[in-house]
Amino acid sequence: MKLRFAAGSPFVRKVTVTAIETGLDGRIERVPTDFADPTDGLARDNPLGRVPTLITDDGKPMIESSVICAWLDGQHDGAKLIPKQPEARRNALWLEALADGMTESAIAVQRERARPAEKYWEDWESRNWAKVERTLDAIDSNAALLNGELTIGQIALGCGLDWILLRLPDKLEGWEERWPAVAAWYQAFSQRPSMQATGPK
Ligand SMILES: N[C@@H](CCC(=O)N[C@@H](CS)C(=O)NCC(=O)O)C(=O)O
């Protein structure tokens, strides 16, 4: 398999952590990809022009981190990151969708801040950051989902939080007091070897 990646992408990291946790990492060749370069060829594999994009051994492209991770989870015989039991499955997928949405909203904040001052739209930053805060409120009130077996939802949350802490540190000042259950969980989760091996260099 080949993984088109860009350094620093929290969604690529989610796929890589999943590959490590499922024992599949050694089967994945990494292809550096510049999604901003139209000559890169990424659009042939993924018309959306996004990473992560995975090319399976039969040459077929898979896109979207959630789909790629679900596919990888079907390729190994160990403990599943997407549980089979219906309620546990729903909880893991709910957490994954929320965490992915939170990360996309945080990226929108960073992109808005990168625009020239005359094009910067404060409302857009506030609106997107409110989604991040509401997500952390929801997860902190359902912190039981963070306990127990490792799930794809936890991986998505850990990678997203790590990205926000690195790229938008001012936004998360004092977050440990506001979302104590999530913060305590994150402190332990970020020590996992798969997270330590994939952090920003
Ligand atoms: N929902 C997608 C999000 C992927 C995504 O936004 N990737 C970013 C890098 S972090 C990207 O490729 N951006 C390039 C673009 O949108 O043109 C997923 O889960 O894979």
C-alpha cells in the first residue's frame, strides 16, 4: 500500500497511528505529497486533492481518513478500533466524527488567520472556534467514552488535539480547567508509543 502524505496533517497522522496500532505500518510505503502543487498528480488519485490518500495493493485509491482507517481495521486480526458490538461501535464512530469535525474547524481557524489582514473575517474564526468548544464540551460530558479499549474515535481526538495545541496554542490556554476529563485523558494518550513516534519533528 502507498500512503500519500503531507507532514503536519492531523488526518495523515490519524491514519499512521491507526496503521501502527493495527500492526500494518510496515506494509505502507509513504509518498510525500504537495497538495498545493497542481503538477503533483494527487488529483489523479483523489479528485478532492487531499491527503491522506491511500493506494491499496491492487492500485485502487481510498480517500478520507475515516474510510481509510475503517478499511485498515478490516485488514488485521487484532483488537478492532471500530468495535463490532453495536453500542460500542456507535460510540466510537460518534467520537471519531466529532473529533474529525473539530479538527476541520480548527484548520479553518488557522487558515482564516493566515489570510491578509484586509481579507480576514473575524466572524468566520469565531464561528469555527465555537464548533471546537462545543465539541470539547460534548466529549468532556461523555468522558466515559475515553476509557476502555482503544478506538478510532480516541485516535482521531488525540491527533486533532495535538494539532490544535501546536498550531493554535492561544486558543487552548487554560483548557485543562475547562475540559478536565479530556485534558487528563490526553495527557495519558499522548504517551502511547504510536503518538510519540508520529509527533511533529
Ligand atoms: N475529511 C478529510 C480531511 C483531509 C484534509 O483536510 N486534508 C488536508 C490536509 S490536513 C488537505 O489535504 N488539504 C488540501 C486541500 O484541501 O486542498 C479526511 O478526514 O481525510
